[in-house]
Amino acid sequence: AQTVTQSQPEMSVQEAETVTLSCTYDTSESNYYLFWYKQPPSRQMILVIRQEAYKQQNATENRFSVNFQKAAKSFSLKISDSQLGDTAMYFCAFMVLDDKIIFGKGTRLHILP
Amino acid sequence: DADVTQTPRNRITKTGKRIMLECSQTKGHDRMYWYRQDPGLGLRLIYYSFDVKDINKGEISDGYSVSRQAQAKFSLSLESAIPNQTALYFCATSDLVATGELFFGEGSRLTVL
């Protein structure tokens, strides 16, 4: 069975700093998708970034980027120039093609003024 | 109007009562999901449906049932609610191509006394 592990339950950083959230996963499949979702205090779930496992290039969306290490089964999220609006729960998620999506337990991120 | 609508947004009920959470979507997606969110446990999949005639159990289906009334509607029922079913419930959809992105409703917070 596939699993997703986020080892940092909670983190705090100063505004404008860079922060990295960790995620590891376990699967025997070779083709899959990985995601980071953000849940601000409004509780709405928002897709931050997506990575296809067959792509070697790390995905980037503005200040958000990932470090995808397929062999190590690692998928970390880097937030550059962090802003107060980045305060949220962040969930790592995994999907084998044409199957259900599995989430990690989340990392609560506080951006401090 | 939201693409994925959940009702009710908040509900307080008593042990033993039957509760139905409803979800409707205007995105035209075939795939629909019900997740449960608990602090420290992330999002756990309850049931999912890849089309109107397809219903699948997730990792925590005990005590829940679902109905896919149409492509656009997917309801979650608690036949006899118990306090440990107190949680935030999310409905989500994704498209047939299964690029993986989930589109979430705003969540239904259920409290069972």
C-alpha cells in the first residue's frame, strides 16, 4: 500500500525567509503524481504545485518549488520569500495513475511578522 | 457560485442520529471523493466514485455509506452517528483524465454530541 509521510507536524519561520517542508512516500509503482495542497485558516483546500514522476525537472510555481528525488522517494516543498499569507496547513499527496489520492498528515506552517 | 458545493457547512447532532452530507458539482467531473480531516491525522479517504455506477471504499469506510445519485451528486451518510465521527468532511472531484488535481468543496464540520 502507498503511504505518505510528513515528518514535521509544525514549523515557524520569519517573514521573507525561505522554508522547506519535507515529504516522503512509499510505492512500488514507477508512474505517479505528487502534490502539495495548502489549507489556510479559511479551511479551503488549494493546490499549490504538482509533479509528474516521469519528469526529471522539478516543478515551480512562482515562490513555490519542489525538490523531487525519485530514487529517495522524497518530495519537499520550498517556499521562498515567505509571506504572512503563506500561513496554513500544507499537505503532501500522492496518486498512482488512475487511482485514488492519498494524503500525508500535514505540516502546520506559521509565518511570523 | 462554487464549483463544488457541500451542505450543510456546519452541523451539530446527537449520538444515534442519522446524518446526510450532500455534495454537488458543476465541473462535469466523473470522479468524486469523500475525505475526513482530523487534527494530526490529515485527510483520510472514506469513499470514492469514478462514475455513477462505481462506488469504492476508502481506508475508513466503516460507519459510513454513500450514494451517487447522478454525475453531479455524491452524498455521504452516517446511519447512526457517534462522537468519534466528529470531524471536518470534504467532498472533492477530479476529471476523467486523472491529472490528479482535486477540486474541493468548502467542507462540512460535523459535531456529534
